[in-house]
Amino acid sequence: MKMKVYKIKLQFELVNGFCMEMGMFESEINVSQGKCIVDAKSVMGVFSMDVSSIMTVEFYPCNTHEDTKFEDIIRKYTVSCVC
């Protein structure tokens, strides 16, 4: 399946919940900002970024079910979808 790219913005208090939701997926999910790329399932990794600024999420779906479920979850954080 094809990688999907989203632009998101988090609030400080939502980072833990975001990482927990990303942890529900077997698929690879990365968050990047500038040259820094971290695992979206890592709370410490995401907190190492400027969470008040827009970040890029790269989602590599391993199956159609995860793709659909991810779309439902990421929607609440999304500023735009680059898909």
C-alpha cells in the first residue's frame, strides 16, 4: 500500500493520547519536523519536537483495515492531508 502524508498540529496535553492511539497500529508511523524524524508511537520522541508547530505524519499502512482505522483517528489532529 502507498504511504500517506498528513500535516498535524498537537496541543501539549494531547501528545500522550496521540502516541497511545498511534501505538494501536502495526503499521510504521513517523512524525517529522524539519530534519528530525521520530516514531509516532514514542511519547519521548514526539515531546522532543516543538509540538506547538505543524508536524508531518507519514503512515505506511500494512493492510486496508489499518488504513481505514487510521484515517478515522488522524482526522482529529489533521491540518491537511498531502496523500
